[in-house]
Amino acid sequence: MVVQFPAQKGSWEAVLDLRKERKDDWWEVEALFDHCFAPGREALSSYRLRDDVSPISNLCFVAHDALGVLGGAIRSWEVVIGDKPVLLLGPVAVHPTRQAEGLGGLLINELLAQAESDGWTRVMLVGDYPYYRRFGFSKLENVTMPPPTNPDRVLGRALIGGAWDGVTGTVNKITVSLLDP
Ligand SMILES: CC(C)(COP(=O)(O)OP(=O)(O)OC[C@H]1O[C@@H](n2cnc3c(N)ncnc32)[C@H](O)[C@@H]1OP(=O)(O)O)[C@@H](O)C(=O)NCCC(=O)NCCS
């Protein structure tokens, strides 16, 4: 999908190709994440939920600019709390030269819209509330990520009303997907 995009807030100059990530994008996306996150990102607790589990291919997006340069990417995984499937959003990153143009928001909103249309009901992530609250995320009470995780950074959003009601406990890696194929 080609989207017009504000190269500077208020103007619509740049054109971005926003599409699902393909297999051959993998290492370019990894390089972008390495560039955007602090060294050792894979030591973060959320990565323990991703070890040996494939991302959800329909919920991984990349955005390239008109020159074919990767500007931003987002991936997601399925995790579980008890017997409840949860969508774990992220990592998401935008190249430093394209930050604060709205691209992060575009990727997150695209993922959330696709997740809703695919039947997901609850989404979580580990991140900065001051950023993610604009997408409807709030702190999840009584949901525990593998340590070490700052509980204030464990955020969730319901895609249908009440989807988080009574969903508490430790977030675990999936062994078998709980969702219908
Ligand atoms: C976080 C990130 C994906 C946001 O992408 P982006 O394209 O720059 O974001 P957007 O253009 O959609 O939004 C920009 C706004 O978010 C704010 N913002 C960005 N990161 C923020 C943060 N961590 N906390 C609070 N606000 C943040 C900016 O100040 C800006 O505010 P404004 O609209 O009031 O000017 C990007 O900054 C990034 O890749 N950071 C490094 C990797 C990272 O931290 N990923 C997220 C892991 S939780």
C-alpha cells in the first residue's frame, strides 16, 4: 500500500510503501532494530517470549521510502496469559532520520487495525506509557512479564470491550497457538 506521508508535520511530501514484512526483509529489519535500540536489546524480557516462536506474519509491517530505504518496521507475536491468547506488539522502530514524522503511529495503527480485523481481542506491549497512551494503551494491573520488567511499562489495550477483564497472571510463551488457523 502506498501512503502519502507528512515529511514534515502539516505537509504531505513523502510517499511510503507500507506493506507486510516478507521473509527476505528479515535481516534488514533486524539491522534497523539494532540501530534504533540500545545494544543488548535481545536480553530484554520480552525476547524470552519470542525465542523459537515465529512472529505473526500478517501482523508484521515494513515501510520503505521512495528510494527503497527502510524507514520503520513493526513485528508482533502471540503470547498467553493462562489460557488466553494475547497479541504482543513490538518491536517497533523508526529510523532516526524519520522519527517524529508520524511513521511510528502509522505502523502501530496499521497493526492494530489488522489485528482487530483478524479477530484479536487484546494487545499488550512493554513500552513508554507517555508514547503508547495515544493509541489507547494503559497500564495492565496484575499482569506480570518475565523479569526484569518495570511493571509500569506493561501496557495493554482491549480491541473489544472487556477483553482484559479477569485476564491476570504471568505472560508466557506459546507452545501451540491458541487461535484458530
Ligand atoms: C518510539 C518510536 C517507534 C516512535 O516512532 P516515531 O515515528 O518517531 O513516532 P511518531 O512520529 O508516531 O510520534 C512522535 C511523537 O511521539 C513522541 N515520542 C516518541 N517516543 C516517545 C517516548 N518514548 N515517550 C514519549 N513520547 C515519545 C515524540 O516526542 C513525538 O511527540 P509529538 O507528536 O508531541 O511531537 C521511535 O522513536 C523509535 O524507533 N525509537 C527507538 C526504538 C524504540 O524505543 N521503540 C519503541 C520500543 S517501546
